[in-house]
Amino acid sequence: KNESKAFDWARKAAEKGHAPSMVYVARALRDGLGVDPDPSAAVRWYEKLAVLPEQSVREIGQRDLYSILSRSICLPDEANIELGIMYLSPKFDVVNAKRGEECLVKAWNEGGWIAAALEIGKAYLYGYALPKSDIIAFEWFKRAYDSTIEDGLTDFEEEVCGWLAYCYEAGVGVQKDTQMAFATYKPGADRGEQWAQLKLAIYFESGQGVARDYQQAYFWANIAASKGGEKACELRDRLESKLTKSQIAESQRWAAKWKPATS
């Protein structure tokens, strides 16, 4: 293994217009893979990719961001997402708020990329480069959530639901509504997502967004714990002290019969 030589050869190919190599070089310069980190140079390569004729790829080396997509990603769209992230993040020292937002909005408008909507939402939520606006942040998180549900992109669901539920839980950009937060997690729990099942258990235990029900909390914690995970196991064990033996046994029977929803 020699990342330095890999970068040198990739750069030769990139300079001749080989698009996958351009992606490799941009990422290497951004992250310092086989070369000293150079965000400004990485940006220049991503800007070249952003204006290429539309083409799609499934894998380019070790994809880092959003590699879980099963469908192809358009190279210009990927470049615009990466540019948006870099331009809006202070850690890369290439902050350009206007250009960053333009890149992400373009990726969203042209490809409907959920990653782009999430990044815009986070930028407005934190106010690093763009002016802080909880309302705009919520609007983008909601768009990402609606698109995730509509397209069935469950690989993104944990992050999307997490941001939207946080807004409802804390009243960020929207009136505080723990019932909506609970409802945001419920479909994922029904489909078998451990993270959502754990959240439901926590909600039932605390009585947030739903009537307090220790038996239901134990039921969801028990299902989540069956897949491993320290937090789920701790919650399940803690809840046992709040239930009778018959309630525990009944919840365990429910869990044994439970099957994830198929739609």
C-alpha cells in the first residue's frame, strides 16, 4: 500500500479528464490521503467535476459520504454536495456561504439529494457560515424527511428522523410537539429499526408525546436489546424494576410474536 503513489497516478489520470480519478484526487486533497491536505486545491477539482456533462457512477474507490445509496449518484451532484459541505464548514478554511448554499440547492433541485437538504438544514441550524435560522433549518429537515418517506430511502432514515424529531422535541423552528416527535420515530420502529425502537421505549418511559406506559417501554426496549446495544439493554433492565413479573412475562410474549412491518 502506498497512498502517495496512488495519488500521483490518480492525478495524472485526472489531469487528462478521467472523472473517477478527479473524484479521487479531490477527496485525497481534502482529507490528506497520500498528499498534504489542501482544501483550496480540493475545491478546484470539485468545481471542475460540478460542470462536467452529467454522468453517473456506483462506486469510486472508497466512497465516504452517502455511499450507502443503492442507486447511482450523478458526478456533478456529488461534487456540488461536497462543495457545499466544504464551503459551509469552518474546518476547511474555504468558507463561501453564498456559493456553498448554491451548490447544495442545485444538488437538491436537480437530483433531489437528501444529503444536500440535510446539509443546508444543519448549516442554518448551527449558523456557522449562513445566518442562523431555526425556521429555515426545520423547513429543510422536513423536506428531507418527506423525500425519504416518499422514496423509501431507509438508509437515510435515522439521520433524517433524528434531525426532524429534534426540532419537534426542542421546538426548533416549529412549535414544540413531542407527539409529532414520537410519530416521526414510530414507522422506523415498526419496520425493525433498533434506533427508533429505543427512542419509543424512552418516550413511553418518560411519558413524552405519549401516555407513560412502562410495559410498552419494556416491550420496545426488549426488542431493541435483542439486537444488542448497551443502551437498550440498560433501559430494559432498568424497566424491570417498574413492572410486575406477570407484566414482564406478557411483554416478553408480545416481543416473541412481534414481526417487523413490511411496508
